Amino acid sequence: MDTSDPLLERVSAALAAVPGVVSVVLGGSRATGAAHASSDYDIGLYFSERVGLDVIRLLEVVKGLVDNPAAAQVTEVGGWGPWIVGGGWLTTMGKKVDLLYRAIESVETVIRDCREGRVSMDYQPGHPHGFCSAIWMGEVALCQPLSDSQSAIAALKALTAPYPKKLREALMRRFQWEVLFSIENAHTAVPRGDQAYIAGCAFRSLACSAQVLFALNRHYLINEKGALAVAAQLPLTVDNLAGRVERVWQAIGLRAFDTAIGGLRSIERELAGLIAAAP
């Protein structure tokens, strides 16, 4: 992360002054070093539930930051559901900025639950596999604080490293069984030629495989987007995972469903072997 980025300097200082805001962080690819020139800026706004986020004041601040004040919009807290919470899609200095709210007390509760192996998976638009509660822990682990005067994010970061053993076990237990279960469900749809259902089951199987591989390697998974590509590069991974996944999708597109399911089964078997051999 370039801490001298003028956009970050401008945005973080303004947002930190909004009543209720505890910390402002940079997340996503720009925080992890995986960004390219056109990547969005993902800005996390951690606020205190006890104090409340002053959304009216936030909108006033945002209007002073964006390129077109008339188009500025932010949601109420909870406007994007219980896990995404709320935020806004902004354009500042010609760059796209995604603003996301997080209630810091709730995040701390989730992190402490994850450390004890308690995770949940919920329906959430924008997350086709669902929203795993451990995402909030991963966001804290991977983010770069821009403003953290009370050291609230620093304190939560200390709870994320090293990667908790109970979380690793819980995620592998939660998702490994569904890898094969989704394949079997896809198999039942082959006689009907139900391509959409088979594709959906294939996606779930592969998304679960990514969850297992990230946990196996003690890496935080914060989004399904690009997860399989990253999983393919992890130290403990399925051989030629990216190529095998591509062949699965090609087979589904060609309606060669038995070939696709065979490919998924081979991935599942190798994944199970990795888990059995893992320390």
C-alpha cells in the first residue's frame, strides 16, 4: 500500500472526523498488494454501535469528497443487510471508491467466535456462495489502517494472528463434506440435462473446495471472487487446480456433464488426500 496516496490521505482524514467513526481502513486488493492500476479502493468504516454512525454527517462529508456531489449517496446502517451492513459507491479523483460500514463491537464478537471455532454462513446478495462470518475476521487481518486513533483495529488485528487452530478445523469441517455432497446433487440432475442446476452445484463444490484450501493453508478468504485462482497458488493445493476447474466449466458448457462431474470428483479426492495428510 502506498501510504502517500493523495486519495487515501484525503478520504481517510475526512471520514475519520464523522461522529461515531472509530477507525478507517483500506481493504481489498489495494491492502494486500494484489491491485492493478484500475482497481477500486475498498474503504472500511468501523463505527461504534454504542455511539451510532452519524449517517447524515457522513453524507455531507462524502459530498465534499466525490467528483459529483449531486450523485453522492450513502445507505443507512443495515441498508445492505446484516453482513455487508451498508456504505456507498463513490467516485473520487476519478477513482471508484467502495465504502463499507462495519460495527466494531459486532466484528469483535465474530472474531472471538471464530477463534473458538464458531462460524456461520448466510445468504447475502453479492456473495454467490454466501457470507461466511469469518470474512469479518479476514478483513481485519488483511486490512491496512488509515486512521485508528483509539488502536481499535490494532487490538482486533492482534486476535487474528496466528491463524486460529479452532477456526481452521471448523472451516474444514463445515465445508469439506459439501464438496462431495454438491457433486452428488449435480449427478442427480444429469438424466434431466438440467444444465443450470448442475452448474450451480459445481460452483458450490468448487467454492467449498476454495474454503477448505484457504483454511488448510491458514489463509483468510474474504471473497469468492478470484478465490480459486489464489487457492491454486497456495503451498498445499490440488495439482493443476486452475486448469482442472477450467475443464469442468468447459464440459458443462458443452453439456458433457459426466465429464464435468468426473473432473469435480477427481478434485474432491485429491482435496481429501491433502486434508488426511495435513499436519
